[in-house]
Amino acid sequence: MGNRRLWHRHSYLIYFLYKYTCTTHTPSNKLSLSSLTLERTHFRVSPFFYSLKGFELDMDSHENDGNGVAGEEALPPPPPVPEDVVPEQAPEPAKKKVMRVPMARRGLATKGQKIQLLTNHFKVNVSNVDGHFFHYSVALFYEDGRPVDGKGVGRKVLDRVHETYGSELAGKEFAYDGEKSLFTIGSLPRNKHEFTVVLEDVTSNRNNGNASPENEDRKRMRRQYQSKTFKVELSFAAKIPMQSIAQALRGQESENSQEALRVLDIILRQHAAKKGCLLVRQSFFHNDVKNFADVGGGVLGCRGFHSSFRTSQGGLSLNIDVSTTMIIQPGPVVDFLINNQNVKDPYSIDWAKAKRTLKNLRVKASPTNTEYKITGLSEKPCNEQLFSLKQKTKDENGEPETLEVTVYDYFVNYRKIDLRYSGELPCINVGRPKRPTYIPLELCSLVSLQRYTKSLTTLQRSSLVEKSRQKPQERMRVLSDALKLNDYDSEPLLKSCGISINSNFTQVDGRVLQAPKLKAGGGEDFFARNGRWNFNNRKFVDPTKIEKWAVANFSARCDIRNLVKDLIKCGGMKGIKIDEPFDVFEESPQNRRAPPVVRVEKMFDFIQSKLPGAPQFLLCLLPERKNSDLYGPWKKKCLADFGIVTQCIAPMRVNDQYLTNVLLKINAKLGGLNSMLAVEHTPSIPLVSKAPTIILGMDVSHGSPGQSDIPSIAAVVSSRHWPLISRYRASVRTQSPKVEMIDSLFKKVSDSQDDGIMRELLLDFYVSSGKRKPDQIIIFRDGVSESQFNQVLNIELDQIIEACKFLDEKWCPKFLVIIAQKNHHTKFFQPGSPDNVPPGTVIDNKVCHPRNNDFYMCAHAGMIGTTRPTHYHILYDEIGFSADDLQELVHNLSYVYQRSTTAISVVAPICYAHLAATQVGQFMKFEDRSETSSSHGGTGVTSAGAVPVPQLPRLQENVSNSMFFC
């Protein structure tokens, strides 16, 4: 209709123009209808109409043309619509994408034996919810207008502002986050304040970069009289109603409620900062040697406390927990370096490595006790490193004369400081690169409470776990003491908020779910006891057969012939028929000093020259128990290059239990199944067994802290052979470093090709499950914080839906999205008992979210330390699980982990995803970047101008369809 009406209007316009030109103009100016062009495609008048030569056409000025024509009503009927005109449909307005949000709780579960528990959440009472937090942005400048960029100065400056200008601030206390935000309860007198403050001795955290130790010495002597001036600007930024805290407690979370809780957490941080603590997010560490534990390598585990406010069904609570961070061993720099590099004396130190380790650490230099930041090391030893020492005499130009002296001579002869061993060692540089300031090594001591951010070795990690574990009752006592020590009730800002904190642990109602019935070989059913079982006198439910295999020995010192004999015997008892190996290939002694990649290449050349064909399986004996440099190259060679399943071991004490654990992994990798749930054998899993269902586990593994150039590894595992939920396979990709969201779930490369992870896994499910497409997709996602939930729901889930639609436009599976979090600080205790909570314990009340659908589960038996529950968040459920059925499914999935004979702390698909990402990530360690990229057909670029991300080599098909990650 709209197009027809438009045609009519244009027809009238043509008619009007014709009448106008015929009746009011001379023949020379007449226009024929043929000279008027009409663009039928778009139904609009040509611009020619609006720029007629010799005319100014104004429709409003010609309401009556003198011949009785006055508007559309007076005109004769317009010309008919041409038959060849096809009306154009107006485009439908674009539908606005509806953003998914985490779903609300549908109800509480009831299954399981009830149990009373305590948790480390302390009830918070809030009596003042009528006021407002006022947010002010903070800008700090030096006297010359340069912005202050150094960390740690801000708190000192703002403390001085509070001391000096208290009256101008109306006597208000404030909470400062140490950077650019400051909060008050009620407003300051003005929206913008400018202050000038003076700090003495503030230069101890900065260096003026003078190259001369002599000048530096003069500065040290004058330092107590020195001061620095700062300008401070406070500008009003926002107003946050305290009422939003009450809204958050009712489950009505908003940006205001998150900000209000952030202010409360900033108050806790400031409270700890005033006590001289090291702050790491919401964890605080006191400088007390009683809290330090030596884990080797010049690294200490420092015990502190986590404190944060949480909204829950039970109201506002304060969550306090024990926290540990790693710090540098304080004291003489040389002692730290000797321990860090595990050498005997200073003369054996690797100084190139030491330079990387020491950079940006803070030291105090004796005898002045002045603090500096290390910028590097001198290129030459102390007794050879020259600098220009200014003299009292002047040259002919009136400039002070200079004398070239060594740093060693200066300190020994001019400063009269005895140096015992620094002469032949590099100096510490605390100046700028172009204007160095050198201090002899033995005069420098590392300041306490400096974080160690590099990854720990296996031995350090083991030592840390052993020294930081606490039994439940000990942890409860420590937390009670911490609450008293922190004395939050005396904090003036918390008082102003009307906040008081109960000193008693919160009591919650738990339930203990019954362990699922398991099935072993021969149709035997059995139950786990205390979350554990064994295969003594039992066979695997689906044992494999190993026919063509061999052993590769990289210098492991053990009786290999007996080990192989015992492995074959133990395998037979578990139902695995293992033939004699083709041979044991010993590494040549002359290859043992070669780089890891070379050692692996030579071993494979040796094996290929002897074997008649490709083996089904290779057993690899490594010399070191863990973290062997050979592991990554060996795995890449087997899995990616040759498609051979392999198992690496480092035998120390070989017994039946050790061999059984090895066989659990080998059987799973070769397509067997060790045990399974009775309900998946029946099958009778609620909802899952009724319709084809694929279960996904998703995780992203990042490089070690400080390694910003190492790509992150995204892994997704998927169940196969529905209705089973015990068999999985994995798909792994690289992505940009430190990026948590998986960006390769759907990767369209052409109109008909998708190279994403999901296509690979969905096709495998289709093939392995009797040509069935999954009607239901259950996603378990690990490693994301609450602030990233919306990204999982609206970015990752969208990719998965796109991948499904790309395979079949009419296919609409239902989704269930669950986040699993281990990195939280909620613990549960049995009152009056020294034991951990029993396996199968689930909690969905009091300390859970006031609105969202979440619960805590301790599926495993905590044998050492205090059990850490897994926090599950159900973000999205189209399938329609009841609370009981969903918790039962999660509990069951903690019992299908094929690598062990215990229930595990988090569902098996997530554990497998973590294993796959970690194992395949080992490929990157010894790869040349360009080589790694080309092996996959180029590099991936996540966005325009982004740094190319090296791609992993594709695994061979027979390996990629296996549980190679077990």
C-alpha cells in the first residue's frame, strides 16, 4: 500500500508540472512528460524535478494554479500504475538482540542426609542504609605538573591531605583505593578540591638517575632534610545510594549495588594498608616472620588473610579465609641469588639470569638505609666499573674537574667501607639506563613483602602445599583470631555505615548425597566408600588389548625388564591383555647432553629403524619424576607427528598400586573404560538418558605469570557414545595471551566451511552416537569470574548456537550452562569434629546468592588440609532440570574420572579440559614460533592489527578421537 500511495503522489507531481509548464510559460520553456524521469526501482522522483533549468519549484507556493487546481483533491485521477512495476517490500526493522542474564533460583533441593555445618562467613548487620557514598576521582601531580605514576606514593599523599586539610574536608574520613578513586560517606563541601602537600623522604621510592655515586652520596647525606611537593585534585564523579546494598541483599543487583560493595571492600583494604600490610586484591599480608615458610629457591610462602563482603540469602556477610602469596626472601641480595639459582657461592651465579630476576625489586642500601628500585646490573665487575668522580678543583673553564675511578675504589678509599667479596661481582644499578647509579652488591638488602610472581617449580609447589595446609579445626581457630586482630568494629568508616560484624561462624544446613553405584568388569556393581574405591580383585569394565608396543627409556634408572613383566601381569589381573613389547629402546649416552628436541628426534630415528611398522602404543620412561624437558617434545612427536598413543612414567617405587594407576591411564587412552556409573549403563540418568545429550567441559590455560607473549590454550572436551557420560574426546586451540573467553568455538572460513571447535565435537558425537544429533547440550565452564558470566552467556553460547545452525539451520538444541569455580574463599566445617565434611556434601542456602541459581559441593573426600568446595553457578537452563536432579548429575560426574579411583573435587569434563589444555600447551615450550605457525597453515589473528597467535599442530585423527589427555 505504501508503494502504491507513493506512486500516486509522484503521478500527481508529474501531472502538476505538466499543467504548470503548459499554462504559465512560453512554448520555449514547455516541458514534455518524456523529459521527466522516474526511478521506478526506488519510487522516488529524479533530482531533475528539484533542479529544473529556469524554474524554482516550490510546491507550497502553488496551492492554486489559476485553473481550479488546489491540492490533490482538485486534481484529475492520476495515470494508472504501469503493469511492470513490482512493489518493493519495506525492510523489517532489525530485532534488538536480547541479552541473556544469569537465571534465578527455581527452588531448593531436598535429597540427601541433612547435616549441620559452619562456614567462614560472619554475619554483618547494617543499620544505616539511608545515606550515600560519594565517589571522587583523584589526580596526583608533582610540583612541576608531571602526573605521579609511581605506586605506593598515593596513600602517603592522601594521608597527608587528611592530616593537613581535615577542616576543609569537613572532618570527613575517606576510603582511598590507592589509585584514582576516593569515597566518602556524605559529600565533601565542594565538588572540586585542590590541595598542595609536602612529604619528607618521599624520594626513597624514586631515583634521580645521577650517574655519580659521589653525588648520590651527597644526596643521601641531605636526604633527611629533603622533601617533595605534590598537588592533589579531587573531583566529584558519582553518588552511590547505600540503599543499593539492601537491594543487592534482595537479589536486585545493579551497578550501584556492586559499587557500594566495592566501597566496603576498599575500606577493608585501606584498613590493612594502614597496618603496613602487603595488599593483593582482597588479601592482606603482615610483615611477620611467623607467617613466612621457606619453599626453596629464595622464595617464601607468606600467609595472610582474605576479607571481603558478600551478599547472600542470609544477608550481608564478611568472608574471611586464610590466603597465601609468594614473596622474595628478604635480606642480602647475594643470599637470595645463591638460593634462587641453587649455587654454592656468589662466583657461581648466572648474572644474565640474575639481572632478569632482580629487575624492579626494591633494596635498601647500607649504611644509609635508603630504599631504591633495581633497574639492572653493571656490565663490568665492581673493581673495573668506572665512573666520573667530581673533584673540588676546577679546570680552566671554571668547571669542576673529574677523575675516573672504579666503584670499588670509591667505596673502599673514599667512603672507607670495607667490601669483602663485591670486587669481582657486578654492581646493582639503581639509576636510569643512560645515567646509572651503582652500588656494590654486598651493601644491598632486599626489602620484605615483595611478591614473587614467576611460576613455582614442582618441588616449590609441593613444599608450599605441605607447609600451608591446615586441618579444619586449626583453620577455624586461625580465622577467629584474625577477626579479633583486624578489629573491624573500630574502623571509623564502617562505623559510619552502621556496620557491625558478628564474631561467630555462620551456621548452614548441608545435605550429604549418597555415592552413586559404580560398575566394574564382569557386571560387578560396587559403591565407593568415603569417596574412594580400588580395583583389587576387580577388572576394568571395558579393558583394551595392547599388541604392538615398545618401550623408550631416557636414562631412567630402574629394572625395566621386571617393570614390563609386572605391568603385563598386573594388566592381566585387570582384564587387559598385554603382549610382550617389541623391544626396549635405550637412549645412547652421548645424546643425553643434547637439547630435549634433539634427544627425542634421535630416539624416534632409532625406534623407526628397528620397528617393522607403527606401534599401537609407546611407553616412555623419563629420568625426572615431573616437569622433564623431554615431556613436551615427546608428546608432540607421538600425538601430532605420528599419531601414536603414549604414556610417560618416571618410576621411583614400583608396586601394584603404582602399576594399577599407570594402567588406568593407558586403558582410557587406548579406548577402554575403567569403571562407569550404573545409571549410565541402565541407562537411567534423569533427562540426560531420555534425549541425545552432549556434555562439554571448557577451560582456558594461560602462560606462567609474567609471560605475556605465551599464547593461551583453549580446550573443550565432549562426551561421546551417548547415552554414556564417561567417554570424552578433546579439541584444543591457541588464542591471544591472557584472553579468557574462547574465540574459536565457531570459526567460519567460507560459506560452507566452519573450522571451529564445536563443529569438530558435534560431528564426533553424531558419528559415535548412532548418527544422532544432540537435542540437549550441557556446558560446564571453568575459570571465569562473576564479572565474566554475561560474556559466557552472550559470546561463547552465541558461538555454539551459530556452530549448530551452520550444520543445520533447523536444528535447535536446548542448552544448560554451568560455571564451576574453585578460586573462592568459602569453606565448610563440621562443628566439634576434627574431620572435613563428608564427600557428597552440598549446600544451597544461607551463603549462596540471594537470587541466582548456585550451590556449593564437596564431592571428594578431603584427606589433607581443609576441603575446598566447588562453587557451581547455573546460568542458563532450557532443559528444565530440577534442583535435585541437577545436583545429582554434578555429583555423578565427579565419579567418572578415569585417571583415579576417587571422587574428584570438580566434574570430570572440566578436569579433562584442563588436562588437555595443559598437555597440548607443552608443545609450545620448545617450538620455534614461525615453525609452529606454519605447521597449521599460518597464524591466527584475533583482530585487526593484533599480534599473530601461533597455532598448534593438528593431532592425528586416531589420537584426537581418544582420551589422549588422561
